[in-house]
Amino acid sequence: DAKTTQPPSMDCAEGRAANLPCNHSTISGNEYVYWYRQIHSQGPQYIIHGLKNNETNEMASLIITEDRKSSTLILPHATLRDTAVYYCIVRNTNAGKSTFGDGTTLTVKP
Amino acid sequence: EAQVTQNPRYLITVTGKKLTVTCSQNMNHEYMSWYRQDPGLGLRQIYYSMNVEVTDKGDVPEGYKVSRKEKRNFPLILESPSPNQTSLYFCASLPTGTNSPLHFGNGTRLTVT
């Protein structure tokens, strides 16, 4: 599986959009990009995933660049409850190994 | 409710005393995996299983064993725990051959003294 690189921390004002970047320059053609978040020490929670097209669900939007070497998770109106560690991983549908990096700690401030 | 269940949630033990952390999923998923998480670090994969009777090492398998005798269960075994295995452990599952995401359990916090 391709490795990912994320900034260690980011701040965002409450009510503003939070844009979390992820670099996955060695991604393969059949690997999806997945985003999870972890609040305190709870189990990671799935947010969204995509292959090459941009995706949106009730939680977030995922923008994947045309060359697929990077992506951005967008939380459109961040709340204090969105404070968490956000992980970006890449994985193909039949992969056994799945590698999580250190993630980005997002702090939403009032 | 679809879920991954780990037991126990908290465990304190002493060095060398064998222990098992159980993981069970009710979603008929083929793939299951164990991770450990240490302070300030991401999740590191210990072992994974692509299906019944098929297991393989992740990135940090030393000191751990697993078994996959039935589809729903994937126990993590520490034959002789040591203090450096004090950590937060997560089990996860997903259906293979699809792009479905991992479903995680709520974690087991293990302390080895």
C-alpha cells in the first residue's frame, strides 16, 4: 500500500471550513483514498472514501487531484465536536496490509 | 446492530501471564485485523486475516499470535506479555473484494506491569 503524508496539526475556527490535506504521491491505480477520524481514544470512525472522482456525503467532501497524488478532506462547517485526529490511508480492495500514518490533529476553536 | 466487539475494554496484567483479547464481528466480514496504538502515534498493524484459517503478519507482529478458526472471531494472544506491549489495541473488519471501509471496535487498553 502507498504511504501517506499529512501535516501533524491544524487549527480551524468554529463554523469555518476545515481543509485537511493528504499527500499520497505513490498511489497505485487501483487504490482508494479513505479518511477516518479518531476522537480521544475511541475506535477510528470512517468518514469518506474515493477512487478518482470527488465525493460528498453528510459528513464531508473529498477532493482528489487529477493525478491522484494528493487529496483534501473538507469539513464544510467545523464544530467543536470535529476536534479529532484525522487519518488518510490508501488501500486497494484486496490488500491485507493497511498502513495508518500519524494523522492530523485538528483543533476547532470557538 | 452491525458491530465489532472487543473484550475486555481494560486489562491490567503482569509480565509473563498469558492473555487473550477477543474480537468478534457480526457482519460476515472475511477480513479482520489487529492494530496497536501508542501515545502520539498512529495505528500500527499487528496481524491480519483475509479469511478463515488465513492469517499474516502486519508491521509489528513480534510477541503476538492470532487465530482465525471461524469467520466471526479473531482473538489476539499474548503468550508472555511484556511491559512494552502496554498499549491501546483495536480490532477491525471489512468485506474483502469491495471498497468498503474498515469497521473498528472500541478498543482494549492493556497495561502490563
